[in-house]
Amino acid sequence: MRSQVLLGLVLLGVLGGDRWIQPAVTQPAPAATVTDSGLRLSAQWPVGQDTGLWQTARDRQAMITAIDRSLVWLSTPAAEKAYRDRPANQPDRRWVQRSLQRFRQLLQTSRNAAAFEAAVRREFQLWQSPGLDDNQRVDFTAYYEAVYPASLIRTATYRYPLYRRPVDLDRWPQPHLTRRQIEGEDGLLGDRSPLAGKELVWLSDRLSAFLVHVQGSARLQLTNGREFTIGYAGATQHPYRSIGQELVRDGIFSAESLTLGKLIDWFTVNPDRLSDYLPRNDRFVFFKPTAGAAATGSLSQPLTPGRSIATDKTLFPPAALALIKAPLAGDRAGLSYRYVLDQDTGSAIRGYGRVDVFWGTGATAKARAGDVNGPGALYYLLLKR
């Protein structure tokens, strides 16, 4: 379970894109084939490339850093086990490692973007996700690490707790307690909660506390001026239920018009409706202090803003190199191309047709993540054999 679960999951994202797009020559490849794992060898490269890698040396270094983090994980016993337990017809760990190492080398030695792209297309194959339909559609959203004001003690202002993981959670009888049973209809069950005494920190805003549950981690600004970081420590065994989808289902918004900003604004104007919608998500998340650690993904490696994605790791190769064609924040022209590393997952990220992009920490990341929603495509890059 990743420590970051996207804000986009609240509402399945919002519209947007990225400016990093440039036409490129289509390169023929072998006829498409399908593996039992679902990945499809693409018959051609998409018409477009990730020019963001060549805007500055810092952009390339961020990608190299993300690659190094995948390589670190791939050398661990956890990676050996993860790949050993996967179907034999899926990409093996060594193939993924070699592909990352060669891509990294090309990043460091290519003279310019054109030379780099030509080498990548000459040496690598694209394996495409079958997606959700005959057009291989993949739905994209984004997530970020938020910063919220908080207090280590309950006060008249800070009333909404986030809880530590109960030591006996693994022995809880099924079905687990629901959100309503743990925190009450209004989120203020307090000392009457079955988790009373396990509070880790208090927030001043109920919706913010709920969004931390959705994200799975947060960076908090305490009343004493210190920064306090928390991360995912476990959750009840209930399925995730999106309040954004609930609002759409109830006719409050259309799926096309809903954004995170609109969701927050609507609950600001209608705070009494929080008690109606938030308890609909029975799933309840627990937290632990993370001592200022960077946002980490399901590989226990730090995430790289704009370069780390979350997918269903039962279907896709963990830590692998990918190319996404997606509506990323800031691009009014439409879809963008970007090389990324598959370094995270989430309880609501299921199937071949869902990808989340990590955008970083704070207000800027929040704005960009809140603007990502729409269909695109997902490809994995593997060296030709």
C-alpha cells in the first residue's frame, strides 16, 4: 500500500495538461502482439516526445534520480520476491533493470534531445496497457503531498483527529468498524470513539482531515511553528468510496465539470453536507510520524515530482520505466508525453485503465494535481531482445 493516495481519487481528477509536447517521427515496430499479462507490444511509437527532459540539466537530473531510486529497489530482496511471485510471462526483474540502466546511460551521454530520442526508439520497444476499451484508454489523475495547519493537542480550533494504527488492528473482527462508528456522523465523536487515546494529531478542518485519509500522508505545520510529517500506517478493510463520484451520482456536479477546487468550494458553502457525504466512505486510514521524510511510494523509495506514477502493481511491473500520454497540468493544447517511473500504487488504483501522477508538495503541486483528469495512454519501455 502506498503512503501517498491521490487527491485525484476524491473526484477522479480534473482537466488539464502539460506543455512538454513536441511532434516526432513515427517509427515502425513489429506487429502488435498480446501477452497473457495484458501488455501489448505497440506497432509504432506515438507521435510525440518528452521535451521536458531537455529544458534544463535539472530536468534530466530529476529523471536520473527517479531511475536511481527504482534501481535501488530492484536490487533488494523485496524486489526479488515481488518479481518471483509474478506470472512468468511478465517482464522479469533483470529485463527491467537493464532497460533502466541503458535509458539512464543514454540520458547522460546523448548530445541533445533528437539524438536521445533516436537512440531510445532504436533500442527500446513499447509495451502498451490494454486500458479500458478498444482504444487502450487509460484514465489519468494526479496527487500531491499537502501541507495543513495542525496541533499536537486538541483545542477549540483543532478538533478533528488523525489516529495512530491500533496495535491489534490485525486481530479486529470482520467487518471492521466503519468511519461513522470511529469518528461519528459529524467527525467529533472524540472521547466516545473506540479509538479514543490513539489520536496522533488534530486538524482544524474536517474536510482537510478527510483528504489526508485519501492522500495517505501529509506535511503538517504545527501551532508551535514546527513541521510534522505523517504517513500511511494501515487502514480498515473497507473498499474506498469516492465522495466526488457520490456528488456526481447525486446530480450535484457533472463528471466533466467537477474539480477539486469546486468540491472544496461546495463543501465550504454547504458544510452541513459533510456529515452526509464523508461517512459514505467506510474506509478509515491510520497514520504514523515520518520524521520529515520525503513523500514515499509503495517501493519505500522517495517519489519524484512529475516523474513517479501509481498503478496497479498486480498488473504492471514495479519500478519499471514508462511513457505516458496524458492530460497533465498546465497544457492547454491537450495531451503531453512524459517518461516516468512506476513507483507507487493505491487502494483505488485498480485495473489496466488507471494511472496517477505524483506532482510534489505544497500549494503549487496542489494546483497542478487538481487540474489533471482525462484519458490518455500508458506504455512501458523495455530493451529489445
